[in-house]
Amino acid sequence: MKTHSNYYASQRTYAGHHDIDENEHGLGFYEVTMQGKCAGTFVNNKVHGRAAKTWIQGETYVGQYNNNIKEGHGVHTWASGAYFVGQFENNMPQGYGVLTTVHDGVKFIGRVVNYWPIEGKWYTSDNIEIEDPRDVGIYHDGCVYPSEGVKINAVGETVVTKDNVITTTEKNFITTMQDHYNGKRVSYHWGDWIKWYEGGFRYGRYHGNGHLEYHNGWTHTGVFAFGHEIFHSTYTSIATTNPETRSTHRRLDRNYCMVYDMMISYYHKFVDRQPVIVEFGIGRGDHLIHLRQLFPDAIIIAVDKLSPTSEPTNELEAQQIRDLKIAAQISGVEFYFDTDCYDKQSIYNIVSTHGDFDFAIHDATHTTTAWSKLDTIREVLSGPYGILITEEICCNNDQNDESSIDWHQVELALETGWRIWDLRPVSNVKQTNSLIGVYMNNRFDGSELNMLEITDVSN
Amino acid sequence: MLVTNVMLQNKFTGLGESADTVGEYVNGKLNGLGTTHTRTGQFKDDKPCGYIITDRNEITYTDNNDTTTKLITALYNGDIWIGDEFGILVKVDGQTVTGSYEDCVINTIMESK
């Protein structure tokens, strides 16, 4: 058995025959975590000949392959219950065949392209010809429109539009919300095990606070993250419950909250003592209040290079000092004013009093090289699972500067073990410096957000 | 993992490979996806259960009661029948006929004889 593991991607495992050069050749089987598995005949590391493949979303294909591409005859089934038997080309149904739709098993027999009926005849599930499919509520493209703005195609993919704008697309029970973060997902077709969900969405998945109900009566009201029910608070769940503050607004807007949520789930797996949470860069203290709600039993330490009594040297510092005066009123926080987070001895002093850091957030003034000065903090993370997060890593402070990211610094940071997520594609507003970096001594999975992780600067 | 007959007798469970079979085993039998030199597809207790494609590129569906339905059938003259008892005949020359297997295939063969 051979395992190909790119740490950042899904893991592929192969079992089966090889040729003399160790290529996958002959009968074989591979599985890709979080994607699916395939049994079939292989030639030179590619599926070639015939194969049976299943995907975790519930789709299945059994049929002919040509160099990893579905080509020839086959049968493809969708999780909705629809299936197509017939000719395939370019990895999709293309040519003649029988398409059994999700609409009460009504069949289209004839020529299709990617499950769209092109030329042929319609039949009921008991093979009685239907002169005009609209007589049974199906349009010639195989779609039905059960209510205003809702379109379901032949294989059960659903598109919901409002005011001519697509708000939701659904395929294999994966719902993607467009342009907003709160939504409702309703099961429009049979075969779905989820009856409905209402609540927060992030990046197309249930995320935040919500309510989920299954057809069998099971329900979950509470916190969701990355599409799953979870049983602890997350950054997002608390931030969206309480009135938005300047600091939570920024992290929700940029979707940094997803990275926090991912790391908080690791934190919950590994930290089993009173944790030490440290924030570098205090601001007005909103974030400290938020952290207290997230980590009710933690020792929370706040560090800033200024103090409420500092003499400002410019307008920015004057504002920061005014903010610090407000923050200093917060109880239950250990404040370290006039303390430079890049100074080794200062960090050691904090550690000697409170112990190693379990969760450290660097939110001090950002520069493209700030990450490289955090080695001392990395040193004092607790064991293998202490977490250090720095926002706008390798970026300057100007969120409108198209060249705010220093890609050379990104490359250097990756080389020294930082993991970096680029949240620009999912930011609610255009901000050019939405990179967030995470450091943990132990390698962690991170697959919840693998599509947004920067692994190779050349790309 | 390379599986032997002894391992199968001892109810091997996991991903197994031998000279003539590769697939998912449960209790020493193919259960899940698997492939042999003649058949590829879904198995239950070493028997086809679900969709199977053969080395002749014919596709069948077998339900839990061991009832097998042909879905893709290669005819002796090169034509392909797609469907169960109802479907579409794709002829070698590219022409197609839709209807029942009896009308499209059996009766046509009888007529040609």
C-alpha cells in the first residue's frame, strides 16, 4: 500500500498492482480522504479501462475510463436519487442514454449533455410516454419551479434567486450562500436527510449559531463550524450573538473568525488545564471582553507597548492611549503596559509569572516583517499545541494598497513553519491585506480551510 | 495489504489486494468497492450488489434480493442497448430507436432472420 501525502492536501492511499517501474498498473484501488474512493483498472498511474468510483457527497460512477476521464459507457448516480445510464465523454454524461430525474422518477431517453436533456422523449417512471413534459410540471431543460425563485434541475441541483440575483445554489446537499452570511437552507427534494437549517453561514457551510432539523426528528440548536455541529463556543458564535464591536466587526468582515474557530477547535482538543491567553496590542479592550467570553476560565493577559499614562508623540498614539484608558477599566485581565512584545526579556517576565502561552494573538501594529520578530513568543508556546496567531501577516497596514502583501516575506514565513491563509477571496469587503498567519509547534490538519491556505508563493 | 486465503478465512477486514482481486474486505469477503479481472463495481459478501461493469463493458445492477438488471448490453452485431426493459438502442451506424427491449431488440432480430 502506498500513501501520497501532501500535508496541506487530502491524503491519497493506493492498494493494488504495479508495473516494473512502480507505476500503478493493473487492478487497483485508491482512496482520497474527504473526497472518495475508486476501484478499477490502472495504466501508468491513471484509471484506464473500467472503474467504480464513489464520492463522499453521495455520487457514484461505474463505467469506462480513459486516462482518468469518464469516457465510454457508464452509470452515474447522484445523492438526490437521480441517475444516468449511457454514454460519457469529457468526464460527464454526453451522448445517448436514459436519465432518470429527481422529479418523481420521470425519465428522459435520448441525447443529453451533462445531464441537460437535448433531444429525445419523456416517460413516466412506468414507461408511459409524456407528449409534453410541462404536463407533469417539468420544463424541457429538465427543471421544475416549485415556488417563485426556486429552480431544481433534473438531478436535484437547486438554485434560489431573489430579485434576479442568485442567493443560494445547492448540489449534493451542499448549500452555498451568496453575498450574505445568514440564511436558511430548506430541503427541496426527496432523498435529503436534512429537513432544514437556519442560521449562520460562512464559506458556504453552516457556521455560527443555528438550528438544524433532520427528517427523522433529530435537531441541533447551537453552535456550528465548517458545516458540523459542535459543542463549544466559537469566535463566530460569540461575535454574532453580542453587539458587534470594532474588533469583532473587522474579524467577521474579513472572515478571520473562521481561522480563529479552526484553531479554537484544536485548542479544545488539547488544552486540559487553566489556559493562558495573551493578546499583544490592546486597543480599546473590546477583544479582551470577547476573549473572556470565549475562554471563561482562562488567565487573560494583555500586553501593549504604550500605557494609559504615556505621552503621545503623534495623533495615532494619542488615540491609542485614549483607547488604553478605556481598556484599563476591564476587570479580570492581567495588563502589561509599556511592554514591547518583541523584547525577549519582557516576554520571559510574563512567562515566569503566568506560565507558557496556550493561545497568543499578535495584534500589535502590523508591518511586513513583524512576524519575524515573534520568535520569542513561539519559544514560549505551551508544548506542542500552543497557538500563535498574527493578523495581516507579511502585510503593511494599508488595506487599500494593492501591493500591501510582501510575497517574499510570505515565502520566508512559510519556510519557518508559519501556516498562512489568504482570506481576500472571502472577505466581505475588499481589503488587500487580509492574510492571517498561525504558528503551532505541532503540525495540524487545517483542512477546514485548505482551499484558502497559501502553500506555494509561486502560484 | 496483500491478502492470502488464510487471512480471508480468518475474516480479514480492510483494504486488500491479491493477484486477481483488489478491494474492500469485511469478514474475509468483498464488501464495498472492488475489482477483479472480469468485474468491477460494488460487492456484498463477494457477490455483486449494486452496479457492476464487466470486462465486456456491460453494466448491470443487482439489488439486495440478488435480482440482476442489465443496464448496458452489448449486442452480437455491435449495437448497444441502454436501459432495462425500456430504453434506447444505439446502432453501429449511429441511428437510435427508443422503446421497449422487446420491440427494439428482440423483434428486430426476429425480423432480420
